[in-house]
Amino acid sequence: MAISPTSTSQTTSSLVTALGGGSGVDMAALANNLAAAQFASRNDRLTARSDKLSAQISAASNIKSMMLSLNTSLGTLVRSGDLSRSPNVANGAVAAGTLTGTTTPKGTYSLEVTQLASGQQLAGKAFAASNSAVGAGTLTLRFGTIAGSDFAEDAAHPPVNVTIAAGATLADAAKAINAANAGVSAYVAQTVDGARLVLKGQEGAANGFVLEASPGLSDLAWSPASSNGGQLLASAKDAAFKIDGLSMTAKSNTVTDTIPGVKLQLKAATPGAPTTVGFSDPATSIAGAMQDLTDALNEVMAALNAATAIGGDLAADSGTRALKRALSGFAGSTIMPNATGATRTLADLGLKTQRDGTFALDTARVGAALAADPEGVAAMFTNGLYGVYASYDKIYRAASSATDGGTLGGSISRYTSQLSQIAEDRTELAEQQEKLRARLAGQFTVSETRIGISKSTLTMLQNQIAQWNKSS
């Protein structure tokens, strides 16, 4: 194993000292202490700077985390619909309603579902097994309306050709139909009569279909005029329903804006038994949500005030102060520019900004706003371009941007980069300190060796003189 010159010099110095030679001083410790003293002030400055940056990153990250928590809570509250005039269907087995956001719904509506939309289902001729050969050629799916034995093709819905390769089985034919993505799914059913190709179309009367086949695939063809051994299991139908007694139809069971601002999902037909669609009153929930919002904003502002106070970790941080200004103006900013009522700001809903930047809630004003403009207030707590969540989310996203040096996120990014640089500086400083220690240790070892030699020579001369004197 190779031995470094530094290790050799340290070992020599230690042996010389241990044997009582040299100066008697621990030169290795002296070199280490002198090198440490030389770099002590710079190491202390780096440590102090590192501690400050760590505190700044921690304070800024804590504020950002609080902002994110509030943003997430607001988003969940808005998306859940608890604070909007959510549609309620009296008989939930008939339909379910959700808001579309196209308008603010109000009032009550009568809903009677007389027929659900359905897709055509067809079972083809029976084969011995799923691996039975079906022939080769082209299947053509044509779409339109079927009435009895008549088929009226929909010119706006182009036919789809499906190629069936030579040697294909019934299962292969099902795979080829599915691969065509024509809006018709296929599978092979094992029935008491044998294996049958089952085809299922999309909802809506115009999505009925016939299956034409080239001569080599004649056993797979089907039309209402010539069943060819196939069986029509279900016909394609439109949904039929009444809103306030007015008859309407839809191509699917998802019906949008027949009731303004509402999407209905029809579930069951109950002819002669209408149900009622109404809307919940969110007044109580909104009042509670406003108090929760005020408390959450105050938690964020308390952290901002502490961080930016004299001596605070972020007292001189521009990003933190920018966020503080943005939140201070939150109550008075227009969050519903498209509002038709009197409620356009959170201040109109009772939120007040106090002298220290914290918030207070005027509960009487909340009640007055809900009484005067219930629809406008409810609209503030819905999902969209405007409203409480959209406006707060805009502030949060701006503050979180790591690419803008004037934001909280930019400050975190900058401090993190500076902390990484300090780590590199420390590594470089440690290398310089080690080089100085090694150089001093080498120099001291040489001196120690020379002192040891001088002392040995002196002792020899002293002993020689003593012998001379004794002989005389």
C-alpha cells in the first residue's frame, strides 16, 4: 500500500516527539489548529449565512404551504357544489342533476321520463363454436332508423367497412368489428343454440344499424327485412321526457340545458309519474364558508406579518411583501366582473381588511347580501373564470411562480440556489484548509527533525566533553 508524504511526515513527527526528541511540541496538532484558525472567520460567515437562508426558506415554504392548503380547500368546496344552487331531483331513481355553468338555475321544474334512450342490440346466426370459420370478405355497417321491417339510412352517418381475412373465425370477426371503432361493439356469446355474434350500438334512434356482407360472409348479414337467422334484442331509441308538461326527446340519456344551467342524467322511465327538480338553498353554507375563509386568510396573514416584521426572517423579501399586498387587496377586488346584481366583491359579502392586513367578517352584511342577491352570492362560489376560488387561485399561482424573482416562489428558488452555492463554497474552503494544514504539517515535521538532530549532536558533544574532563 502506498504511503503519502503527508502521512509519512506526520508519523515521523509523532515518533520523534514520543521518543523525547525534537521540540516536545505536537506539531501535527499545531498545524491543524493554525489552519483552522486561518479559515475560522470565513467558515463562521458561511455558517451564519447558511442558517439565515435555511430560516428564510423554511418561513417562505410554510407560507406557501398554507396558501396551497387554503387553495385546495376552496377548490374542493366549489367543485363539490355545496355552495351553489345544486339541483335536487325529488325521485332520485328517475334522474340525477348537475350544474353546467351556462347559467344560474332557479325555480322548480316538473320532469316526467316516458322512455329511456337505448342502443340497438343484435344477436347473429348461431354457429357451432366461437372458432367456427365464417368466410372472408367485407362487412358493411350502415346506420339509420329502423321501423318494423324498414330501414332509413342516415346520410350524415357514413357507413363503415370491416375487412374479414381468409380463415377468420367468429371470434376474429368480433375483434375486427371492435377494431373498426364504428360505434358498434361486438362479442361472441355462448348460448344454448351455439356461439352467436352479439353487436351493440350507441344510444339514439338514428344509431340503428344493418349489417351487409359480401357473398363470402353471408351468414353474418342482417337487416330488419331479412333477419337471416339473427335476432333483434333491443331497438335503438331516443329518450322521451316532459319538462313542465312539454314533450321533448334526446339522442342519449344525458340531457343538457333543457332546464337552464342543468345537465340531467336520466335513469328510469316512469310514465304518468312526474317528479320535481328543485334547487338547494346554500345561504347557511355560504355564511359558514365565509367565516372559514376569513379564519384561513387570517392564519396566512399572521404568518406573513410575523415573517415581514422588523427582525423577521423575510423582513426584506420582496416576494413575501408582494403577496401581502395582493392579499390585502383581496377583499376589495372585483371577483365577479360579469355580475348583474350588487354583489361583485368579497367586501360586498362582508369581508373587511383591517389596518394590520388581517381580516374580519361583518356577519350582518353577509346576511343582507344573501337576502338581496342570493343568486349573485351563490355564483361567487361556483367553478369558472370568476368567483372566490378563481380569484384566490390566481393570487396563489402568481405567488408560487418560481420563475418570477418578485414572488414568494421566486424567493424560495433564489434562497435554495444560494444555499446550494454555500455548500459548494464550504467544500472548496475545506479543501483549501486541508492544503494549508498539510503544508504546515510538512514544514513543521522538517523543523522537528532538524531540532531532534541538533539536540542529538549537542548531547553527544556534552558527553564527549564530560569524558575529556573525567580523563584529565
